[in-house]
Amino acid sequence: MTWTINPTVTVNGVSYTANAVGAISIDYGRNNVWESQRAGYARIQLINLDNTAFPIDLNQSVVVQVKNYAGTSDITIFTGVVSNIENSVVLFETETTLAGITITAVAPLAVLARTQVGLVDYPAETDNDRISRIFSECDVSVAPFDPPIYNYIARPASPNNALTLANYYALMATGSIYETTTGKIGYDSQYSRNLDVEVNGYFAIDPTYVNFRNLKSASSIGELINNVNLQYNGNQYFTTYLSASQALYGDMQATIKTEIADTDDAQNVAGLYLAMRAYPNTSLSNIEIRLIDPTISSTTVDKMLNMYFGMPVSMAGAPVPIYDGTYYGFVEGWNLQLNQVSARITLRTSEKTYSYRPYVWEAIDPATQWDSIDPTAVKTTKTNLVLNPSFETNTTGWTSASTTQTRITTDSVFGSASDQVVANTINTNIGIVLTRNATYAIPITPNNTYTINVYMKRTVGTRATNFRFITKATAASGTAIETFTSGNISASNTWEKLTITCTPTNAGGLFAEIFLRFGSTGSIGDTFLADGIIAYEGSSVGYYWDGTNTDIPSSRVPTLAWTGTADASTSTANAYFSTIPTTTWQNVDTVGLP
């Protein structure tokens, strides 16, 4: 079986498919680990088959999707806005005119480049808070952050564009900002890639599908530093060097300017620079993979289409002159080229030494004892009881109540889709219900505590908008036994998380339904969106998960799984929901011994 490409380009809610879509080129990320992050972009060619004007304008939303290998679900490979439009005639004959339009769209980091921030003083704060503060001054959707590591000194007011500032503070902490293909931006700390490897390992690229003609490796003396002079806390300096590297390559000095506040942190960062750069490493700077190879595995195709910044990859079997042995690295950027008949992705990677942060024995406090390790730091498994929680495939299980519901892919919190609910009457208490059938009903146990979180966004009208958790005697019954109601959405055109934590006590309530609703009268056409619905047994932990998506931080090492068919079954998350472990013997890397 060969993967069927068939891309869909949606501009301002209008979808173009099949022969209307020409060539697509998508580029995300940077060239190497030392570079600042840059905005992703897409160049998309559309063909006008009926000699009419395209309804496309600058700054309109652009979403590009393809089907997975099996053709059963959509994968979003780009999200951005139109930044440039070029029109041209492709074919002109007496009675036939075919016009072409090429649009350039930019991903969310472009918003940072056009936004001036830092107009007020910033207080002393952590790396996490500093970058979060910069993002909050921009009109962007933010992905979950890693926990903070370093403390920064206060910054006096001085305007600059947000992209420059965010890159500056992220690289200072040997981390990076990034953007996702679904339109979010985030911050990866220096330990993000460690955690990814520990949870997922390196994805092995089969060299059978690699175009060796374009395979490139690179190393540079410009990457080498063996004498570091690191500025911190205003005008203090910490200097360290590695004489063994100096003996081989000469004295390669660098002054690193930072706003790190603490001496210990400054020494740690200076040591990291030496660990990363005292010896040159060879990176595979260009790995081109043919996605329509007739023998390529479905796993490889889906993994490449779901590419993300920092993905760990490995490859054995490269030509020895290019790389001798098995290569391990992290994806810094990628370029995806496709049309109706061909597709390839080219990965730009850095060798793992430049990114992986090994723990060393000397970094472990010798006073640490077994009784100082928090025994509550254990991974537990929680189950999302909602079978279709984010409308990624369809709206199955959700029943309309005097409304019209439509799955849309132009706005979401998790994944690439949400449910749009439009009022058909002016009446109150209308919306969508999950559910009144045996397949999708939520079984509950009376006197146990349940938490239900729903993301909702009112886009048309001013009605009170909320949700209810209603217990019933049977799966198919609509008769309420106990009803619990959330608070209302507080603003329009903003995603808000509404929460109910309750303990049903009526012994007759053995099932529950979730009713997302307008709680007051209004106008026909009033609209809200819904996404990220979760119901689980237990008190609130504040996170969302299904078998594919979550906002549980990577520091809590979540492992996600569907119990059956994706987006049509319950799902589990195995994670550190309460205390995050600090030092344990198993997370000390013995390879890092000095």
C-alpha cells in the first residue's frame, strides 16, 4: 500500500482539495542547535478551475491537512496566516483560462517578530516566567511550558520585538522557543529533550527510504568553544576552560552574556557550554525521506507527518563517508514538499551531544539519602471516561438539542478540531448532550468523586454558556436524578476551561451525561465552540488528556493511550499527577561521570 497524499488547504474557512491544490512547501524550525528560532512558513499553489476570483486576502487563517497513512484521520501539517499573494495565468486559450494563485503563509512566531514588547520593567523571575511574560504581550496561543530552571535578574524597560527577546532568554537557558503545526508557540527547557528520549526513545529512520544523493553531514570549527567567560548578575563573570580540548584544537574562547542571577546557575551554564562544544561533533544536516516509497511503513509516514521541533531520531546504515556508525540526534527543523503525486520531508538535525544534558554524580547532593526522596512521587494512571473528547474525527456520541453541531478544523484547543454549536431557537437550555445511548454513556459509582473539565468558547451572541453533569438511572434515560452545573463563560471569543468537581450521592444514579448548553435565552444563530472534554474519577488535577493529546507538562512524564479505537474510546494518562520526583538513582546517568 502507498500513502495517498490528497492535501486539503483551508483558507479563512474555505477548503481547497484535489485538483485545486498544486504544490505545497512547508518549512519549520532552524538549521542547527545554535541558531535562534525563526517563524515557519508555507508556500501553497492553488489552481482556479472556473475562472472566478479567489476569496483570499492577507492575514486570513491557513490550515493545511493530509490524511494519515490509513486514510482514517486528518493530520495538521501547518497552521498560520496569509502574508503574501501572487496571481498568475497558468493556461490561456480561446475559451479556457486557468489562473493560479500562490500564497505564502507564516506560522505564529511571525506574530512575535511584529510585536514590540518590554515597554515596562520586568521583575527578577525564572526563565519560564520571563518567556511566558513576553508571550503574554503577544496575540498568540501558547503550548504548556516546562518547569523553570534558572533565575534571571530584573530587566529595565527597553522595547524590542518579542521574537528577538524570547530567543535571547531561551538560548540563555540553553533551551529554545518553538511553534507547533497546530498554531501554538512554546518553550522547551534544557531538559525537554532528555525527557522526550526517556519516554519515547529515538525514532529509528529506515535508510531504505532515505535519498542518499541529498544526505549531508556537517561539522564546523565555528561550533567549538573550550574557554568560556560567562557574564551573569549584571557585571559578574565566571570563567572555565578544558585544557584537553585546548591541546587538540587551540584556545577557542567565547564570552557568553547572560542575565542569569545566581552564581551556581552561572557555573552550571558555563559547564554546559564546555560539555556541548569543547569537542566537534558531526550532525546530519540534511536527511531527505521519500514518503511515497511503495515499501515505506505506515509508522514512518505518520511519524514524519506528525513531525515536531526536537523530535529524537536515529539512523543506522548511512554511507560511511557521510556518517560512520549509528547516528543519534534531534530535529531542529524540517521542510515538507508535496503535491498530488509526490511527497518528501527533509530533516535538519543536530547530533545528540549538543542537546542532551546528562546528570553527573558530582551534581548530586552527597547529603541526599533514601529517606529524603518523597515517597508520594509515583506515577498513577487516570482514565478519561469521555469516548469522543475533542472531535478529532467526528461528533459521534454527541446529540444536538435544538442546535446544529458541526465539526470544524479552524479553531481548537487540543488536536486540530472542535465542535461548533449553533442555536436553532431563542430558547434557553439548548446545546449538545453526551449521551443517551449505551455506547457513549459515562458509568459512575454513587458516593465517588468525579471531575469534569470542558473548554468552551462563545463566538456569537451573549447568552450564558456553561455545562451540566447529570446523573441518570440507565444509559439511555434522559431523566435527571442529580444535576451539577458549572460557572458561565466570562468573555466572548476566548477559550475558557469550565470545571465541575462533584460527588453524586443518589444510589439510583449509575450513569451520567454531559450537557454543553446555552443557559439563557438569546437569538437564533448564537454560537459556541467546545473542545477538550474530560471526565474522570477523582478530585481535580487540572489537566486534559486523551490517547493522543494532553497539556500535562513533560516534566510529569505522561504516557498516553487509547483503550480502544482512537477518538472513540476511553483513554488513559500515566503520569506524576502529584509530586514530581527529584533525585532518584534511576535518573542519574552514569555515562556522565567526569
